[in-house]
Amino acid sequence: MPEIGTILLAAGRGTRFGPEPKLLVPLDGKPLVRHAAEAALGAGPRPVVVVLGAHADAVRAALDGLELIRVANPDYAAGLATSLRAGIRALPASCAAAVVVLGDMPRVTAAHIDRLVAAFADGEPAAVVPVQDGRSGNPVLLNLRRLGAEIANLRGDHGAGPLLRGRTDVLEIPGDAATGLDIDTPAALAALT
């Protein structure tokens, strides 16, 4: 089995949510970002790297006590691509792939992550993506051996999605409500409670 790490993206400003940092908003008694971190730590891939940025000190405090590698992304304002690259740089060079988990997806579980890994082990595609009703979701698994150079050139406020469009070596697996739900607005959060 190839070595696989996890990258938890938690550096963004979350401006669509409003003035309060969305990753710190409580759901079921804990901050959104802690839900994502605990799911990542409950799954198999190690190490788990969390990329910090806009609200670094507060997010760090929300994740206190968890066995995470914390990495600062001073360029977070330049977009999500900078955080993805920072997370990959923090993984050991021996990692063949990385599961990318978003900090604003509180219903993703360790089982979602482990399903990506199991699917990757059977053929090592360029990526493994959960899809529900024709829509790609998250988390995703990226094959760093196949995509590493392209990811290094990503710019802007998007992840690897543009690199994956049209590729024939991306494995789609069934997604569900959790893999399609990220919290971008107070209304989205209210719908969960």
C-alpha cells in the first residue's frame, strides 16, 4: 500500500459566512474545523497536516490537543491553491497521495476518507472523487506522483478541480449528502441544526 497523508485546509477567510470566522462556529458543541480534524484523525492516512492562515491562532486553539502537523500559509489571501501547495510541501516526500479534507465540511467522517484510500489502492488513479447526482464532492484523494507537478503550478482560489476535468484516469466513487455539504453561509449551518 502506498504511503498516503491527509491535508486539512483551514486557512481561508470564509468571507461568504460573514464577519465571524466560519471554521470556529460551533456545531453540536464544537467548532466546524474540529469536526473535520477529528474525522481526518479517525481515518487511516498519516500524517494529518492542517494548513492555517486567516484565523491561524483561533483555529490552532480550536484544534488544541489533536495530533496534527500545523503549517502556516502566509499566502492564504492569494487563494485555496496556495494552501493546497503548502499542505503538500508539509507531507513527507514518501507520500504517494494525499487526501484533501475541507475544514468546513462537518459531516464528513473517517469512513469517507478510508473509502477514498481503499479505492485508490485498486489501481492508483490520478484522483479519487466522490460524486453524487453528477456533482463532485469532497474530500478527494490526489495522486501526487501523477499530479504533483501540475498542482505546483495551480494558482487562484480553487483546488485541483480544474486539473481533474476531462481526465480519463480519475476514479469516481459514490458520494453522499456529507461529501456534498460544505458550510459557506449561516443559512447552511442553520439547516444542520
